[in-house]
Amino acid sequence: MDMQTLYALVYIEINIVSLVLVGIIRFKTSGIARMMEQRNFAMSIDTELISFVADTLFVMMKYGFLPFNEHAVLILKSIYFLAITVMCYFWFVYFELMQGSEFIQKPENALYSSGLVWLMSLLLVVNAFTGILFYVDDSGTYRRGAAFAVVYVVAYTYVFVTCFRAFLELFNREKFMQRRTFIWMAVFPIIPAGAGIIQFIVPELPSACAALSLAALIMYLNWTERMISVDPLTKLSNRQFLQHSYEQWATESDSGEPLYLLMIDANSFKKINDTYGHIQGDAALIRIATALEMACSDFHGRKNIARYGGDEFVILLYTDDIRQVNNISGSIPVILKRLNKQANAPYELTVSIGAAMADREQTIKELIEMADEDMYLEKERMHNKMMQSQ
């Protein structure tokens, strides 16, 4: 067996393994991709599968495992590059939705963003007549054309725009709570893009397919984690993950790590919803979540910030220092007032906060009830203060 045949077999095997892995991921996502964000993830997987199949068939033809046909080879390469571009477009949309971008939620912007897909389609049509991107020469050998690099530039522009936009969002204080997500989005796409560049330089190395399948797996794990543990509106932990975190702490009897719970409730939230609508109500909840994240940013211990339900939030602080708890409680209203002013909100947005120290013998429901009592005392103090000032 010569080296070329051995290379082809390894290339095909890697592609088939990648195809199976991504196929399993697509099967697992089938039937649960209902939200726009999830649908774009699923469609990126579909186009990735198409690119893998086209690339595998191309290599099998190129190295004689299947009968070589000039037209079939050109069609397979055209399908491959178009599928890669469409996949990168869906990745771009998926990451935009993950970061809560208003840009991509407008249909006209989504259409404009697909411009590179249409450009790639046009280039591939032109290539069929000119061979400027790739062609089969008179000896029946596949060759790269003079402008072959353009297909990579067009497809991976989506990736680099995603990285750049996520990097800029790192400096957006309004989205402080999503900082970790932005770091992930700024760094993660570079891996498959880098693998694609390597394969551009060394086409015999099947790095792109392997990297794309690994990227799909990482994105799938990230997606399922978000579905299981993250509140879709505020991007904080959800109630189930909060329960899990508390139960884990309660069973760690050997650690001796103390825990405080803060219960945060929006004041007059129903009035905001009824007067200004649910869109403003959602914006208010996101603003509260941002204030909680910012208030806890200097806390060096473990913490878990969660949306408990409706307009109620919970913070778990793993500490025995009541001063830290009080500092966070005191800074939340101050930060929230500033954020609300910066947003030019047409309403006053305030919260009431209650605190309780946990006992490992308690359930989280009992602990929340204790914090609730403290919170309602705070509400009563605020109400009495307002009455006295009138």
C-alpha cells in the first residue's frame, strides 16, 4: 500500500468518525430545537453533515475508491464550500442570539447577514465556467484555481466577525453578567477556523473535519448545559440548578463552608408589566440580573446567582463574613438605580432584599422562607419610610 492510499484511508476514516459523531449530536437535538437559537444550532449541524459527506465522497473519487467523474468532483467541491459557508452563517446567527443581540432579531438584518452565502453561491456558479476557484485539468487531476483562497475568506468572515463582536461586548457594562459567555464566543470559533487555515496550507491533513466535529460536540454540550441550568431570559442559573447547588453544599458536611442566601424581589413589578408591557418587564428583569452580577463581581468566594421565578432572584454566597453579605445587599439598589437611569427607563425600578444564614439540616425551601421573612420586613420598612416622607 503506497503512502497516498494510506493517507486517503486515514482521511476517510477521520471523516467517517466525524460524520458519525455529528450525526449522533443531530439525532440528540432532533425534536427539541424549537427556539430560534436552537434551530440555528440544529441547521448548522445539518450543513456540517452535508459538508462531511461531500468531502468524503470527493476524497474517495480523487484517490480511486470510487470511479472518478470530472463533473461529480466539481459538484461535490461546490457543495462542500457552500455548505461550509452556510454552516458558518448559522454559527454567526447562533452566537448573535446567545449574546442577546438585537441586530440579528430583525428579519432584514438576518437577510443582509446572509449576503456572503449568496456571494459564495455566485462565485461557485462563475467557477463552473472559469475554474477560477478550482477545476479538473486535462489529465483528470483536481487543481486549485488562482482565486481559491477566496472561498476560505468568504466562509470564515462569519467566524471572525463573531469573534470581533463578542470581544467588543466584553466592554459593555450593560452586559456585564454575560462576560464569561463573551469570552467563550470570542475564543472558541478561532479553533475550527485555525484548523481550516491549516488544511488550506496542508490539504492532505484532514484537520478541518476533525476540528468541526469537535466544535459541534463542544457547542452541543454548552447548549445542553444552558438548557438544563440557565434561565433563558436573564442567563442566570435557573431554579433547578440553584436547588442542585444547595443540595450539593448541604451534603458536603466535611467542608464546613458556611452559606448565606439572599432573596431579592422586584418592587411593584406587576405595575411595570401592566403599564409598559412585557417587553419592558423583561428588560427590567435583565437589568436586575445585571445589577446582581455587578454587585457580586468583587466577591472572591463561591457564589451562585439564580432567577428563582417571576421577579424573584436568589444569591447563594459561600462565606461566613456577614459584612460581605451586607455590602452586596447594600450595593445592589445603588447599581440598579444607576443602570435604570442609564437605560432611560420610564419607571422606577427597586428591589427588596432579605438574607438568611443556612443550616445543613434545612431544605432550601425552609431557608428561602427565612430570607422571605427578612425581605418582607424590609418591604414594610420601605413602605413606612415612604409614608412618613409624604
